[in-house]
Amino acid sequence: MSVNPRLFSSLAVVGAAAALVACAQPAPLGSTYPAGSYPTTSYPAGQQYAQFGRVSNVEYVRGGQSAGIAGAVVGGAVGGLAGNQVGGGSGRTAATVAGVVGGALIGRALEQNMNRNNVDHYRVTVQFDNGSVRQFDYAQPPNVQIGDRVRADGDQLYR
């Protein structure tokens, strides 16, 4: 039995993608910035100082539980392509079907694994005196209310 080089390269790509997806970590619960945004000002490296502002919002955020649909679709497509590279005739058809099913199951599991840390939490939004806005996430109910004057020092809020 000869090994098809296209099958080998397809499996290598699928393996590399699966390894990268499995290593991805969602933002930690104590993260102060929502995904995709950064502070509006830059500070000298290693130096932090307190900022003052008012709490503009306190909300309870439910963690999303993904059904894994997108992962199943992508995994099924990749598995089907890899399975189609194997064998010939009815063996190729069987390998394609097995690749679609296996890829869908693996893709769904990977997507759900990536979203396992999405837990319910409290999000406090603060409007600072300089006009910037930051969000702070807490696992427990925070001791601040809308309108409270607060000081942010690093990643912590103080009344």
C-alpha cells in the first residue's frame, strides 16, 4: 500500500490546526478589557498609577455555552476532504463519510473546549475623569453601585 502525499499533507494541516485551536485560551475572568479593545492611552512600561472615575454600569453577564455547530461544520468539511484522499471507489466514499463524521465530532469538541471558561460574572463599567472607559469583571457581586466614585489601581477598583 502506497501512502498518498496529499493525504499526508492534509493530515498534517488538520493536526496543526487542531493543536493550535486546542491551545487557545479565552481571556481570564479578571480581564479588564473586553476582547478586541485596548486602553485608549499608553503608559510607560512597568509604571501604573491610579485613575479616578464614576461607575456607569453594573451588569450580570451570563457565560455563553456554545453548541459547537461552527466547529462541527468546519471539522466535517476538513474531515471530508481528508477522507476523500484515501482509497478509491466505494472505499473512498466510506473514507469520506467517516472523515466527515469524525471531523464533525472533533470540531464540535474543540469548539466546546474553547468555550468552557465562559462563566457567569459581574461586569462593572467605569467612566474615568479623562474620558476613557474600562470594564472590570468579577466572579462575585462587586461592592460598587452605579454613580459611585471609584479609584482604579491596576486591575482593581476601590471605593
